[in-house]
Amino acid sequence: MENIIPVAIEEEMKSSYIDYAMSVIVSRAIPDARDGLKPVQRRILVAMNDLGLHYNRGYRKSAKITGDVTGNYHPHGTLAVYDTMVRMVQDFSLRYPLVNGQGNFGSIDGDSAAAERYTEARMTLFADNMLLDIDSKTVDFRPNYDETREEPDVLPARLPNLILNGAAGIAVGMATNIPPHNFGEIVRALYLLADNPECSIDELMEHVKGPDFPTAGIIVGRQGIRSCYETGRGLIMVRARANIEEIRPGRMAVIVTEIPYQVNKTSLIEKAASLVHSGHITGITDIRDESDREGIRIVFELHRDAQPQVVLNQLYKHTQMQTTFGANVLALVKGRPKTLNLKEMLQVFLDHREEVITRRTQFDLDQAEERAHILEGLKRALDDIDRVIEIIRSSREVAEAKANLMSEFSLSDRQAQAILEMRLQRLVGLEREKLEEEYLETIKRIEEYKSILGNRAKVFAIIKQELTEADEIFGDERRTEITAAAASEIDIEDLIPQEDMIITISHKGYIKRASYGSYRSQRRGGRGLTGAKLGDEDFLEHVFVANTHSYILFFTDSGRCYWLKVYEIPEGSRYAKGRSIMSLVGIGQDETLAAFVPVKDFEGDRFILTATRRGKVKKTALQAYSYPRKGGVAATGLEPGDEVISAVLTEGDTEVILTTKYGKANRFSEQQVRTMGRTAAGVRGVRFAREDDETVAMVVLRPEVESLLLVTEEGYGKRTRITDFPTHNRGGQGVRALRLTDKTGAVVMVLALDGEPEVVVMTAGGMVIRQKSSEVRRMGRDTQGVKLVNLVEGDRVVDMTQLREDVSAHDADESSEADNEDKGSNGGNGNGVLDVIEDDGPGAV
């Protein structure tokens, strides 16, 4: 009775259940984050490696493979092992299959694989790369279940299999469902992380666009992808690829060529047929499966009077032509289950590869040092071979000969044994030279191995080199397309009508958008009308037009760029103050807005041309700004004391005029400015004749531009023909553009005019004055101009923009966003474009 220990049943159940749960989690259902394999998958590959079933060798019966797996490593029955191996063969289950099968291994229709005695298999090249260097002490080994041999805890895994092939498994109290990805995208993200461990998930997502399923399909919406990459969990909507085609005169059909991941094609067709029969889906007369070895082709033939798009939407709604992949990135990290985001998944792989390469290099170093040690002994023996022979001949036993050699030549036991085992052919002169060459080569390898072990950067260089080599082999095109959100995943942008809006920004950074009926036209010399109600120290500084669905790139004086959709700007009346831009886009406290560019998309060969206060210009491809980030990005490098004053959208082959505060203008070709990266500082655009001069405006001379309109801070202005400004080289002082006096004040703004459009002049006091540019006298360069604005005492002109001639106050809705974008729109840089501004309400003058 003394051996009986009383135990509470609830405690025993709790303890036993936890042990069982952990066994299922660690030993069966959840993959290791380092090699992305579950134990049974890893054991299958190890057993195939034991059998020598490499990608370039012959096949062996699957029954032999499963037998070795269960007998040597995984005592759970061959059927369970074979089911796992079948999935490792299927190219519709794994993005990069691990096993190359010969025979029937099932189909996307749900057909079962043939029995294991009928099929054959070997590893793929991908799997071979997972096992490389396993014999170089790169990973730890442990005894197998009966301690008759050892098995690896993890594979060396030269490839990031966890994220490439994904994983699925249900454990006790937890589950994993990791989507597969594209090889090239993951490799580029690993490059970035290896070079910059502090990079953000947003930066990694510039390379990793989203999952890439083996069955292709279309991912609808990006919110689920972002959630998965940021938190490890996300719902990703996947649709079949379907086209509406005319299969014969008067007959349309929905043709499905790709289906969502893990969808059984036969079940999909049967479900659709059942819904058609029950009347839940209408308009379909016939369903045919015309799939062959070339790919999937499901034909839904339609009634003559059916609406194809309606039928397609019904199929998406009621069948598995649209599914949701519930991503749950759970994997074992140091033996414990952990939910991983994108960066953590990649970092675990890099850490693993760093350890593998370090251990492999140490193993190679030990082998090289051991070989060098033996070669040193052999060299000593060859240097006095006669004495060696004499010692061996005079010895009665091998042990005596070894001892005598060790004593005579101060050799180690291994060196003496190597001399005794040395063949007589080593005495040939050529063999002696080879021995010397081998020794020198071994010494070089020892030095190389030591340099790698002593320099972490070299280890990461090897990681990147191996990834590059693998990318050349396994890199392929993305299969799964990613599109905008569907109706079931409504994007607020779908509810916003496309229309041009007037955007105003104050000096202190308050922004608003307003409709066209906010201002009315006035003649030259008018007093203007009351604008926004701003504080005593604030004033309107910028005005421009952009479509509600456009992006606006905000460029600050400190050289950063921020993104905002126009519809995200709060709408208000002419009197509204607006909202702080800092609260909308996160502009830093020490930054002020310098320029704005509305952009419909980032495609094509277009450029952002920026200018700085100190006369620098820089040209950068628009595509470089196509990845919005919450904290903005660097738009240009600046020297101390310099700041950005202008940014415009160009086609790369226009001419530019930089105008300075003291009335100089330098005209040169944009092609003289080479394309640079976002962080480059640019090149000199204009040279100043006076030390206190500075650049105040940059205009782009498109073919339709006829003249420049210049305005000074005291309200003087004039028009001057473009032909009056000769073309010079970039970096010159230019020519006089306007004669300045104390009465005119300094130059404030310059506009490039196409014909005689209307313009809007704004003052620091918030007055907005609209007038026709045709009423401004055309004069030569060496003149001071005429009075444009009658200013109240203490007020001054701060900005000017132009109106399009082709849009009147009564047909403003005919304006197009393309016109805005083509001309380039920004605040305070001389290229602002405004459709219509008029006001007949209270306060009009």
C-alpha cells in the first residue's frame, strides 16, 4: 500500500491533457518557424535523404519510403505518412512542391492518390536545398523514438519554406493557416531585412505584395493582407478568375480558368449545378468542365436574355468561386507556439541561416585545420624520407614504428598514423608538389573560414548570395493577382463621386476643400472678397485644384513627401478655417508645406521635379513615390539652411525657368537634370548674383505656354513673352525678368500662361482676387509692370494661381482630372491650376 499515491482526478486530468496538447502542438500539427516543416514532413525528407533519393537520382516505391519513415523516425502508421507525402507532391497544394512523384498522386478534383505500392517518388530540387549541409554539424540531432539512430531537430533550410509554401494544421486549442508566397518577392524582402534590421513592415510590403497561391486566383482587397502581415491574423478574400465570353453568336458564357486555393473543382461544379437546379442561381443553361492538362476551364453557358455580370456575381456569392482564406501565422519559435507578423517570420529564417552558416563554417574550419595538421606531418616525413623508412624498417610492430616516428620528428598520433598509411607513390616528385599545393590551398581556406567567423557582415553576404542563387532557380512570376476591394468589402472611395475640388491651405497649415461656387470674377484692381476666417497671425498661402479620387503629394520645406486622398480633406465653406494638415498626414512640427502635386496614378515615364530656395533642382521618377508611408518619405536631400520651394510633375523633356527674388530668371532644358533617387540632393539650377538672393518660383514651359505672368509683393505685375527669355545652361545666372524698385517690392510668384486665362491673386490678409490675365499689360523683360492689386495698408501679395480657360462658371462639372494632372498642380510654385472660383454670397465686393 505504501506505493499507492492518491491524486485528485481533476489535477491528473489537467496535467495529462496539457501533456497531450503540447505533444500534438510540438510533435504533430504546428510547423517549426525555421524550416517551415512539421515533424512528419521533416522525417519524410530525412528518410528520402538516407535513401539517396535526390532530385537527379532515380525514383523509389512510395511504400519503401513510408516504410523507412515509420520504421526509423515516425512510428504512426504508413497511411498517415503517405497522405502527408501525397500533399508534398501536389503542385495545387504547395507553391513549391517538396516531393517529385511518379504515378497518380490525386487531382484538384478531389481524386484520391493511388496506393503507395503503385507510386514512386524522389525529392525535388527545392527539397534538396532544404537538406544541404545537414552532414556538416549545422543543426542539432536527437535520438529517434527507439534510440537506434539520430534525427535532426530542424533542417538547415537554405530556403524560407514556412512563408513560401505556407502551412495548415489543427492542434489542441490552436491552429495554423499560413498562406504561400512568391519566391522572388520574399527574397527581395529578405535582402531588405538583412541590410536594414530596423525596416518597417510597410517597407517590407513594398516587396511582398501578398500571398501567391499555387492555383492562382484573384485576391480582392488589401486590408486582409495588411492585417495578416502586421498582426499574424487576417481574412483574405480570394476569387476565381472568370471572363465573360461569346461562345457562339448570341450566346454568352462565364469561363472560369482559375479557382481559389484549396477549393475542390468537382465540388464547386456540383454545388453550382445544385443551386441552378434549386433556382438560387438563374440564367445558366449548361455547365461543362472542359479542363485538361493545359489548365482549368469551367464553362457556365447562359440564357440568351441573361445578364452575364449578374450571373457571375451570383456565382461569387453562392459558390466557392469566392472564398475567404483565414490567415493565422502560428509557428514554433524555440519550441513554443507564437503568432508571427511578416517581419518576425523573415527574421526567424535569417537568424536560423546565420546560425547554420556559422556552424557550417566552423565545421569546415575544423576539417581544414585537421587536414593541414596531417599535411604538415607528411611534409616533414618527405623532407627526411630516408630516415622515416629506416625507422619503419627497424621497428617490429606498427605501434613501435608509430612511437619512434612521433619521438624522432615530434609528430602527433594522427600525423604519425598518416605517415604509416602513406603510399609509396607519394615519393614521386610530382606527388610531392601536389602535397605542397594542397597544403597552401588548405591554409588559404583556413584564413577564409576564420575571416567569415570573425565578421558577421560576411555571414549575411553569404546568406544573400545563396538566396540570389536560389532565386535564379526557383524565382518565377506571381500567379495570384491582387485587386481593389469588392462590393462586399466596400471601400469608402467607391462612395465618393469624382469631381474637382478647390483646395486652400493657410500659412499655418490649415487645409480644406470647397466646391466651385465659392468665388466670383473681378476686374483688375479690385479689392477682392472676404475669404476664410483665420487667426491674426495666419493667412491663406496656397490654392489649387484636384479630383476627389486623386492622391495629393505634399512636399515640405524640409524635403519630405506625404500622401493624402483629396476626399480625405474635410469639406467646408469659404469662411471655414479648415483642419490642420498635421492631423491628416502627420507632418512634423518643424516642417512647413512647400508644394503640392495631385496624381491620379503612378504609372508611365513621368517625373517629380523639385527646386530649393538655394537654387538646386532635382528630377526623380514618379514611381519612386508610389508607396505611401504613414510617416512620409525623403523627397530630396538638403544642404544646411536650404529648403524646398517647389515640386511639379513633368514628362522629362520640358524646359524650366527658375526665377529669383531679385528678378533674375534662368531658362534651361530639364534634360540637363539627370534622374536621381529620392534622397539625392540635386544639382545647381541657377546661380545668384547677390548673396542674399534666393529662388522664389519654378515654372515648367510646356509647349502650349506663351508667356510668363510675374507678380511682386506690392501688387505689381506684368506679362512677358516666353520668347523674350533665352535658353541658357543649367546653373547660370539667367537674365533680368522684371525691373524692381522700392515701389514694386520683391518678386513673389511667376506663372506660365497658356493663352490668356484668368488668375487668382491672394494676399496675406486673406483676400482672394480673380481677374483676367488679358487685362495685365504685356511688357518686355526690363520693365516693372502695372498695378494689379490695390492693397490695404500692411497687406501684401503672397501667392497667385491660374484658372483653366476651357471651363466656365456654368459648366464646371465638365472639368477633368487629367487636365489638372497634365499641367501639374501645387501650392506656391507658379504652376497651380484652378478650374473655377467665384462667389456671389455675403461679403462679395
